[in-house]
Amino acid sequence: MQKLRTGVVSLALGALAMLGVTPAAAAGQHPIKTALESVGITKQELRDARARGITLAALAAEQGVSTADLIAAVVAPRYAAIDAAATAAAAAGRPWRDGKVATKKAKELAKVTAHVNVALKQRAANP
């Protein structure tokens, strides 16, 4: 029964990934916020960090979370979506070429690493 559930979840994640929707976005929350909360950083602390213009890595360090742990928390759902998309493609008879999963994961890791090391900017107020 567990394998069946896992298979259904994998296919669902794959379908979302093929549409460009992450599981966190599908649940209505930005994946960065989900990851920050998973390492113990609240939305209010994120807002305060924006006001101070510090990086996500610096914010995590203030909370005792290493940059590596922060990056791992952010990329984990993205890696899961990539794996699920590859599994769904193979199940549909369109397997990805060799190395595509690794390439996609490397690109995600590079994007996330760059993002956590850029100073947060204050959001513009809505009119």
C-alpha cells in the first residue's frame, strides 16, 4: 500500500513539475518561505531581514542555521519535483536523456546558492 501511495504522489509531483508548479506553490506558499520555516525562520523574521537588507544566508546564520542547511532545505522540494518529473516522463514512455536530472539539479542548486547570497530588498508597497 505504501508503494502505491508513493507512486501516486510521485506522479502527482511529476505532473505539477511538468506544468512548472512546485508543491509549495501548489499549496499556496512560496517555496523559499516554506524552506525558511523548515529551518526555523518565521515570516516576520524574513520581513525584518528585508527591512535591514541582509542576505538569506546572513538571516539563517543569525538563527544558528548554516548556509548549507538553508540551501538543502530550499532545494529539497525542487529536487523532488525534478525526480518526480523524470519518473513521470519515463512512465509515459518519454524517458529523459542521460544526465538531464543531474543537469537540472545542478542548475537549481546554482540558482538557490546565488539567491541566498543576495541582499534582500524591501518590497514595494501595493498602491
